[in-house]
Amino acid sequence: MGGGIKLNIEVSYLLENLLAWSIISKNMRGQIELKKLIIVLALSLILVAASGLVLAQENADIVIGMTANNTGVDSYQTLHDQAFREKCDELGVEYNILDARGEPMRQVNQIQDLMTKGVDVIVVWPVSGQAIVPVLRQVQQEGIPVLIANSKIHESGFELVKGFAGPDNITQGVYAAQMMAEALGGEGKIVEVMGTPGYITAEERSAGFHQEIEANYPGLEIIETQPANWNREKSQEVMENYLTKYDEGEIDGVYVGDDNMGVGAINAIKSAGRGSNLKMTSATMFADGYDEMIAGDILYGTLYQSPIDDANYTAEIALKLAKGEEVDFFNYFETPKVTDENIDEYERPVW
Amino acid sequence: MKNRILKLIKEQSIWIILIFSLIFFGIMTANFFSFRNFQNILLQTSINGIMAIGMTYVILNGNIDLSIGMIYALCAAVVIGFQSLGIVPSVLIALAVGLIIGAINGIFVAKAEINAFIVTLAAMIGVKGLLFVYTGERAIIGTNLNFTYLASIRIGFMPLPAIIFIVLLIIGEYILRNTSHGRNAYAIGGNQDAAEKAGIDVKKHIIINFMLSGGMAAIAGIIAASRMNTATTTLGRMDHLWVIIAVVLGGTNLNGGYGSLIRTLGGILVIGILNNGLNLMNVHTFYNMLIMGIILILVIYIGKKFEVTKS
């Protein structure tokens, strides 16, 4: 297992070496030699083709097709990509993983390419929850099952896909609300810093938090919600404004959509010197949040959402669909609560 | 005879590269040579292809238009946003937006004599801002399902967007070859001062070509909106570069004065086939981009090599 990956890595080394070689020879002789460039190109194509053939021999006749959102743009997506490939190797299935690189039109085209290729299941990590809905109609007519990964699509597309696999953002919001209630003893005023409005992940994390507070904690009140678009600097600004607007004692808790924004807000709180009477909960842990929780007192609780668990779970569900098995529509993996109490049970996240 | 063949190879190198890539991917992937896949390639290339028509005109003048990706995204948003007025009015409004932005670009380049790179870079940023303001950073979802239907119409085996692309390309090539506007485009790109002295209204032609570029980007945006029934702020971030690469691949001179739309078609098809073929071949994402880059630089290098021997 994993031979394909290893070979792929070797191919990449070879490619780099060959490229370096051609550049060096260019420097030595003052010009690029066409012949060498052609040799480099031919060799690299042969190697890539060979690695594809090796992959094909290794596994059974099932092919999982995937188009990812934007691999490499952040560590979560990069680790998800790696883990997904490793899981596919472990399960012994072939895979064809494409990357939409953040472009909705490219993702639509890639879904069509995967259809042409005739894969057994198409996993889509949507760039846009709406833009892929029309092309999904074509995939449905073709009879290829579609699994949506990580972020949900617009509801108008639900009837076109077999299911969703990923984190449950609403539950994450609910958990964060429960931890907030613990931290504040059920009494207090809360301000919220949310992700990019209009993005389902941000909206759901906010909605879950609001639902839980309204339903179960009458002593808690959310006095204001502002977006910081998942951006640390923006979050610091938003928090600075909150601190100016609300004096000492007028806010007790801060809820943030993820640790990245959390760290920004904590910076603002620290420089205003108001850390002693504010508690924060967050909907997703990042490495910085982990450090902050160990070192400081402000961040009370966050949630452990691992891209590796996410990818493994998604690959398993995708395999079931490829085999024609029925799955639940919503397939959520566990994102446990992490506070000072149990943080030593978790490793520092690498994302 | 031998010289004539050699001349053909030199002048039509993009088609030879096209044939090589067809053969290569035909051998390497199982489903490449299928009717369905060629439909896919045509559909996938039509959006950038339409933008490349306008871009070829602008580049023939010796200018460049970096703003088309954002005009494309804005017009996609506009056509969805005005859908409540009906399909025809919303399409016309989107077209007008593209033409107006193109005209503004052209006026700054021609009348204010600011470098086209700077003008259209500023336009790219400004139009992106407009897009964010207009959409409120949210995706706008279409409500009219008939509009989505447009992009999936097939006439014979050809998808409607591909037909629009081919028709526009033929008209564009005809204008280039047979009208004074076309001939003047080459003259201006060849030597702007000489063209001016010869009595050509250089400013007018430059403005028209930028409007053409904006208008083509608008048509591309309308097609994209129809294919996705949505307009998002993430649309079109890289498309201007792909379009420029396609035009240059085709052999149109970046300094202006030399090139044609048929060559641009070759460039667009080569990029489309590379994208599609590498996807079908299951090349790892990162090598996909690496290989794409190597192939493109190689092709442009070969083109350059031939150009040198010609003179």
C-alpha cells in the first residue's frame, strides 16, 4: 500500500532534478537547449504515465473521483488531501483527485471530466455551494453518485446528491455555546465574531450557537454579531471596536467562528488589558489556539476538528457509495470539546 | 516543395502541437477519444475562447487587457442580479456593463495615453471592488431555470456556448481580414506613429477594441452564469492570464501587428485539451500545474525559435 504515493513523490523529485539540470545547462552555455528541454519533457511525461499505470495495477476496479476546493491554500485542505489519498490506498481503491483551485467554473469542468472518465463516485468539496448545482443535475442523469465533502451545498442541490460527509457545523456551534455557559456560569453578555457571511460554514456555526443559547440558557445574551471573514487581523479590529463600544463589565464572553479569529480577538483583548474578566469559546481548534489555551486564560474551550478524521471518514462513505451501498444523507464525524481539563489528551494540531 | 512544407510547419506550429497533444492523450487515457469528451472540451473552452477573441484584437494593437476576468465575473453577477426583469433585458444590461467598462479602459489608454497594462490593472482592481459591492460578497443565485437551460442546449452535437464561440470567431476573423477596422488593427500594432501619420484614427480603433474585449468578457460571463445559475465573487480570478497565454500560444505577437483569430483558436484548444487530458490522466494536482507550465513555456519557446529563423 502507498506505493503509488511514494512513486508519485519520486516522480516529483526527478522532475525537479531534471528541471534544475536544464536550467543549469542553460546557465553554463548561455542558452536553453531545445533538445534537452524536449528530453526533460518526454521523460517527465513517461514517468507520470508510468506512475499512473502502477496505481492502476494496485487496486480493484473501483475509482473514486474527487474535485477539491483549493488544496494547498491552507494546512487543513492540504492535510485533507494527503489523508484522503492515503486512506484510498489503504482501502485499495483507485482515485482521481482534481483541484478546482478556488475557481467555481474550473470545478464545474472537472466534474464533467470525471463523468467522462466514468468514475464510480464523485466527491465534491464545493468551491461554491450554488454554482455546481446545474452540473450535478447532469451527473444525476448519468447515474453516478455524488458525495459532498466538508462544506454543504445549497438546498436546491440536495435532491441531486447521495449525501454529505464532513463536520457538523451546527453541532459545533451548539458545543461552543455549552462551553460558554460553563465558562460564564450561565450568566452574562456575549459578543460574536463570525466567519464570512453567506458561507454556509460560517452561517451554521453562528446559527448553532444562537439556537443553543436561546433554547437552554436564558441567563446568556448575545448582544452583537460581526463578521471577520475568517481573517485574524479583521477579527482583531472587530474586537477592538467591541471593546471601545462596551465598557468593562458590559461583556463577559466572546464567541469566535474559529481559533484563527480567536487569536486575533485575544490580541485585541490583551492590548486593551481586559483579559481578566473575559472568556472565549471557539468553534474549531487550530495550532495557535492550542498554544493559547495552554498559555493563557481567555480561551476557555474549542473543538477538535481534524482534517485527517474528516478525510478518512469521507473516503469511507465514498467507497460505500461507489459500491452501490446506501448511506445516510448527513454523515458527520466527531468534533469533541477541548478545554483546559482535557487538552493534555490531544496532540498539538499540525493545522 | 520542401520549403513550402517547412514554411507551413513554421507558420502553423500551434496546429502541429495540437495534433501531438491529441495523439498523446489519445494513447494515454481511455476515454479521451470519445464524442462526449470532445463535446466537453468544446464547452469548456468556449468561455475563455470568447474572451480570447476580444483579447486578440487588443493585443494586435500592441495593448493588453488584464481586466477581462473581473468584467466576466461582474457581468455574470449582473445577468443573474437583473434576472427578475426577464432574460433578454438582463443579458442586454450585462452586455452594456462590459462595453462601458471596455470603453473606459480604451479612453484611458487612447486619449490619456496611459500604459494599457496599468489602466487595465487598475480596472481589474476597481471592477473587483464593484463586484464585491454589487454582490455584498455573497453568491447570487438565479431563480429563472430557463436561463440555466440556455447553456445546456445542443444543436446537433454542438453545445450552444461552443456555437456562440465559433460564430463570434468567424465574424471576428472576417472583420480582421476584410474590413478597414481589421487592417487598421494590424497597422496600429505594427507602428502606431506611422499609422497615425497615414491618417488612421488610432484612438477610435483602440477604444473600439477595448470595448470589444469588454463586450466579449460580458458574453463569457453570461454563459458562465447560465452554466452555474449563480454568480460568485471567486469567479474569474485567473482567467485573464489563461486567455493571454492562449493568444500568445497561438502565435499572436504581444507587441502587436502580427497574429490572427484562427491561431488564437489553436491556442485555446491546446490549453483546453491539456487541461482536460491531464485531468483524465489523473496527474497529481501539483504536477498538473507544473507540467502545464513546462508545456506552455516549451510551446512558446518553439514558436519563438521558428519566428527567429523566419526573419
